[in-house]
Amino acid sequence: MSSPESHLQSMLNHSSAGEQTLSDANTSIDELKSMVEKFVSDRSWHKYHTPKNIAISVVLEASELLEHFQWSPPASEEIDSNRHQQIAEEMCDVMAYLLSLANVLKVDMASEMAKKMRKNCQKYPTQDYDGNWKKPEPLR
């Protein structure tokens, strides 16, 4: 049986017709973290990937994502296929840095996301916030 990393590398290297490609449905967070780790490791960039540097990069890449929506009308705008691809790439840049930060800080993203969503459910109970966007009072 192959390791998740070799399975991932195989999918990245062989994306021809008929072969399985990466998708949200068949790729784990761990596989994505491994992909980012391999990219960083292959370039010997660990010395640059400090929590501070990565956090700064998350914000910079998020700003690049936001540029795609700057000066848009308040209604939902039309996004053509070229713009959609550019937005997807910026989203991936943000996610790659977040996954790199998770690697550096040894954060299990799935378990932390579950904890955070439970906290959000307490902070924004459905009966009080169904269709209501108002910011809640801080939890005490």
C-alpha cells in the first residue's frame, strides 16, 4: 500500500485523461499539508518559514485575493472564467500559507476547525442568528 504522500505525488505528476486527479472529495487536509511541506522542503525554505513570516504572507495573499473584488458593485458581480481562475489561484496562495503555518506550529486543522465551529455555534445560535447578521455580544 502506498503512503498518502506518494499517492499525492502520483496524482500531481499524472493528471492525464482517465486518471484520478485531486479534488476536495478525494484529498485530505493531511495530503494538502504534505504537498505544501514537500514544496517548502524541496526548496530548503524552512529557515524562512517562521510563524511571523508565514502569518504576514497570509495577509499579503489575502489582500491580493481582495483586489479581485475591489470596486465591485454591491450586488453579486459576474465572474468570468478567467477571473474565476485568478481568484481560485489567490485562494490557493492563502490556503498554502495557512497549511504551511499549520505545519510549522503543528496544528491539526481538522480538529481545530471542529472546535472553532462548536464555539461559533455557541456564539451564533441558530434561533438568534437565522438571517440576522448583527455582531453578537462577547461571550463571558
